[in-house]
Amino acid sequence: MAIETKLLTITPAPHIKSGFSTTRMMSIVIIALIPAFIGSVYFFGFRALLITLISVASAVLTEFVYQKLCKKKVTVTDGSAALTGLLLAFIISPSVPLWLPAVGSVFSILIVKQLFGGVGFNFLNPALAGRAFLMASWPAFMTAKWMIPRSGTLSGIESITTATPLGTLKLSGYSTNVASSLNSIESLKHLLLGNVGGSIGETSALLLLIGGIFLVITGIIDWRIPLSYIGSVFVLYIVLFLTGVSQLTPIFHILAGGLMIGAFFMATDPVTSPITKKGRWIFGICAGLLTVLIRQWGGYPEGVSYSILIMNMFVPLIEKYTLPRPFGRVRRTA
Amino acid sequence: MPKFFTFKGGIHPGEFKFTEKDAIEDFVAPDVVYIPLSQHFGKPAKPVVKKGDKVYVGSLIGEPDGGFSASIHSSVSGTVKKVDKYHHFSGNMEQTVIIENDGQMEKDPAIKSAYSDSITPEKIIEIARNYGIVGLGGATFPASIKMSPPPGKTFDTLILNGAECEPYLTSDHRLMIESPEEIILGALLIKKAINANRLIIAIEENKMDAVSVYEKIKDKYKFDIAILKTKYPQGGEKQIIKAILDREVPEGGLPVDVHAYVQNVGTAYALWDAVYNGMPLVKRIVSITGSVKNRKNLKVAIGTPISALIEHCGGYMGEAGKLISGGPMMGIALYTDKIPVTKGTSGVLIQRKEEMSLDEPTNCIRCGRCISSCPMDLMPNLLGDFSEFYKFEESKDLGVLNCIECGSCSYVCPAKKHLVQLIKVTKAELKKKR
């Protein structure tokens, strides 16, 4: 039988979709990083801006070129590459040579993200893996020189260097005087505001917290990961501080280093964190535990990035054992 | 402040209940009606008429083919033109009885009330079967089968489902407001048939005008009202039982396993009509909504082509892109407006070309929204992956067969993946193997 009418479009249900998209999600995360970005330019000057721009531009360009060369659909407009570049810049020192963030971004996007299948398929957080690559390849650039906030000029950084608050104690040979000055209200205030040496976007706990809470409120990230991560670091350091193992207070530890940026912006990366709610608790608590282990007994003063990278690799295992119980299932048959 | 019942998961899309204030209008049956023999869950009915036969409103034209089927009746009086394949909502051409309407709307002489105060449960179930009563919420499950539980299983509560959680649709809402006593009388028949001791009418909080109608008669007929939170899929059978009775239908089980029986308000009305007036199910309320000039709630003879309804509503607004039978979440997109209204057509939603959501799926970013939205606590992301890689067996342990196909996962997905469709593929593949 001939169908003479004009045919209508048929698709499977549902016929309406929410307005939420990957692009919107990435954009909101980038917006949440704006306070920390402004802070970074305030503290570390034009150089912070330059490194951030180079990092973002090379991340986006790498993705674009790779996808063009491989004749894949170009997905740079989803914002995920830009976000990776931004986060990578935020976790490297403002004193690094300008080619370093570019190399890091290429590694993050090309090796960690695209070679595994692009957005959604990377098993490590690309920005953190990029940082780990730079740390392994150019440790001198990555850890030796930290800028004193509000001191930088484009050329004059070589002479003005400092240590990060977390590194100071180790460098001083665990001096009690140094520890008590680090624990002082004045020092904690600097940590909160970000007026300390450190990576470009990680120093201001307050500005990161503002962005992080914005992400929780907008439903972009699950509060379980930052809460369990920061919470477990805090609780463990209460124990370590009271028993005299740690000379630094728990408050110092949650404000210092990369914990805030790590807990709100790295550990919550949906691609590399557990998708189950129970799994997110486990992920956060274990990352906190690892961070404390590395900070307290490891070779590095800071352990956030490695703890998250290690936990990234446990995600499939965690998910396997935290599957939700389907509605109506009495006991697991598997 | 009344307590609002709800369940875990689900979504809250825009409601768009444009026609909730529009009284139901009788739509005059067109010159020709196309009544498919397959309008219900189960085997198509067997035709009992042939070309040239004279039929009346309510005359049997298709009898149930075996136990799992339903009877079909003529919705007009006139002459059978032919029994042939015709456009069908399923997308296939299906056996259809095409009747030329003589416009007299003469009732079948055999039609008379079967009601008496001493009507037995068996008689009610028999009427439901003979008069073609099926679930009008959309699933079109034959009511007589539902009312006859397997031996040893019993019901204690009848939930009358007036949730109407699908956006846009207002047919149940209007029926609840305009025919409250009929609905309750029909429900009391079901209650009697299944020997339940409690009747609860469940209505979402966005229909408080309907709630107030039932408040007035609840003491007279002795039933309870449960106000549900406005959330999709609140009207899902398992969700509504969980929300109101806090009972969880076991995996692979039926509501009878937790002694609950859920039936749509429209079905109760149809049963009332069948028992009190002797009229088989030949008409239903259809919301014509979306991009149509005048949106309406119409009482339509089964077999009326949708094109006639749209013409009656002033035609399409703009260029029609999609014609959806049912609501936007679970409705079926139709390829032509020649397709007739059937027992399950709760609404017709028209989307203009520019309103259609045709986003290309991108990679899953594992945000977990599908999991939070799943009312059955499944992992739609994983089930979707398994389906894409043809690993159907692996989905079984994850409970894929529990999926109620509500589409919440597809709705929330930021990567616009066709999750529920992928899951449907897995379910179909697993069914094939059994």
C-alpha cells in the first residue's frame, strides 16, 4: 500500500530532554574557577595569567589538531579540554618556564585523554596526570622555585623565591619554632586567603571553597567526595596532632597545599571518580588517607595529586563492589 | 498540611498541562473509523465480522484470541467496509476493521445494564473481559486478567491511579473532575472483584482541584485519598505502591505479591460504563496538545484517525515535526496522522520541527545523573554500555529486566545518550533467547 502522506519524524521516547549538557557542565566548572583565577593573577601577577593562557590554549589546540588528524568529530566546544588546561595551570608553580605548561597540556590531552578515547574514557584525571608527568620529567622546575605572592615581575622571579607552607617545615628540619609560626592565626589567615607560595591556582582556600560550594549548589559535583576527602584528612590530623606525630594542626593541613582544589575540582571529576554514591564515600576517604600518608611520611611535602591519581585507578574496583541494590531485589544473586 | 507521598529517584520535567482547565468535549465520530484488532497488551483479537456486516455502537467485532487477549467493539453504527491491514501506532500495518459510519450512533440492541447490588466478583471479571476493558493508563493490560490473580495470591488494597505524571496529558485529570462518582463506582466494582478491603485514590499535588472533588465524596463511598508529590514516574505501578504503601514489589514479581492492585482512573470509569450501562469500551478521553491551534480534551470514538482530531482542533501550529501518541516521556512517535486512536491513546502531542530534540549522543562523562534519576535503582550508564557492545547477558545481574522504561535516564543525560532505548534493545534480545 502506498503511503501518500508526508512522513513525520520518528524517534524513540522520551521526546523531551533536559537542557543539561556536557558543555554546560564544563562551563559551570570553569565559572566556578573564576574566583581562584582572579586570585592567582592578584597574587602571582601577569605571569600566572600568561601560564594559564598558554596551558588552556595548548590543551584546546592539541585536542583540535588530534581530532582533525584522526578525522574524528571535533569536540573542543564541549569545554572539557579548556577545563583540563585551566586545571593544569592551576597546579603548577608560577615560576616555571613558559614552555612547560604547553608540554604538560599536550601530554594531558593527547596521551591521557585522546589516546584512551576522548572525553569520558580517560581513566586518570588528565590535569593531574599532566602534572605528574611534568614532575617526573622536570622536577627542578616543578618543585624548586615558588614565587612570593605579590612580588612577581615577569623577569624578576629568579631572585624572589620561597617555599610552600607545607615544604617549609620539612626544609627547616622539623623545627618547633617554624611549626608554631605556621600554626599561628596569622599564618592560617594567609593560607585561607592564598597569600602564600604555591601553585598558581591552589593557594587560596577561600576562593576555591567559594567555587566548590557553587558547584555543590548547582548540582555539578556530589558533596560526598569533597566532604569525605577533606573530612578524613581533618580527622586523621586531629589524631596525629594530638598524639604529637604531626607538628601542624588539622586546620593548617586542610587549608594548605592542593587539598581544596583537589577535593573540589580534581577528585570530583566525574570521569575518574566512582559513579555510585557509596563508592564516592570510599573514594574520598581513601584519598584523604593517602594524602595524609604522603604528607606525613612520604618523600614529597604534598600528596594530593598522587592520592587522587592512585584512587583514580581503583575506581572500577570500587564501583564493582558498590553497585546499588535494584528495586525489589531481596538479596544479591550474583 | 497533607503528607505528600513519593518514591526515590525520578525527575521533574516541565509540566505543560495546558488543557487542565478545558472541559471534555464530545467529538463526533468521522465517516469512517479504523478499529485495529491489536489495541492491548497480548494477542490481537480475532475478527468476528466481515465485509458488508451491519454493526452498531458496542457490537463485538473482535473476540479474544486465547487467554491473553481482549475483545474489540465497534464505536459507531454502520457497515463494515473491510477487514484489512492499516496504519497502526506500533509502526506496522495491522489487521483493522474499517467501518463506514452511518451517523446514527445506534446502540447494539443487546446492550443493557448488568448491575445489581448482588453482582458477583466473577460476573464483574466476565464483563471486563467481554466488554474489552483494558488498562487505559497506557499499558493496555487486559483488566480481567489483572483481576484474576494466580491461585493463593490475594489483594488487600486497590490504588486508583490518578497520578497522570506524564507532562502535557490531562485526560485523566479532566475525567476525575467531571465524573468522580462514576470513577468511584467503577473502582468499587474492581474492589469487589479482587476482594480488597481498602480503596485509595492517588492524585499528584498539581491536581488539587481534583483532590477537592474527592474530598467531598470520600465519606459517602468510604475511600481514602493519597496526595502524591508531583514527580515523574509517580504513576508507575511499582512507584505508586512504594510511595503510598511503602511496599516493594519483588524483582520479577507482580503487585499482587505485595497484595496491591493499581488501576488507572479511566479504566474504572470504563468498567462503570460496562457494568452500569452495558456499554463496552468504545470511547476514551484524549488530550490533543502541544503545537496544535486549539488544544482540547476530547471524548473520542476508538478508531478515529488522529488527523480528524487535529483538524477539529484547528490544525497544526507551524510545521509538524513529531506526532506523539501518549505523553512526551513514554509516548510513541507516529509516522503519519492517519493512525487511529486506540484504547491506549491517552493523548496526542504535537511537536513542531524546531521543538524536536534530536541531539546526537556524545560520550558518557559518568556524571551519574541517570543513576540518581532511575526509579528502579539501576545503573542505566552501564546497561547502556553493555547494550552498545552486544553484551546482553551481562546486564541480567544488573537487573535490566526490572527497567520500567520510563525514560528518566535519557531525559537527564547530559551526553544525550539514548539510554532507555539501549536498555529496551537488551530486554528485547534477552526475551528472544528465552
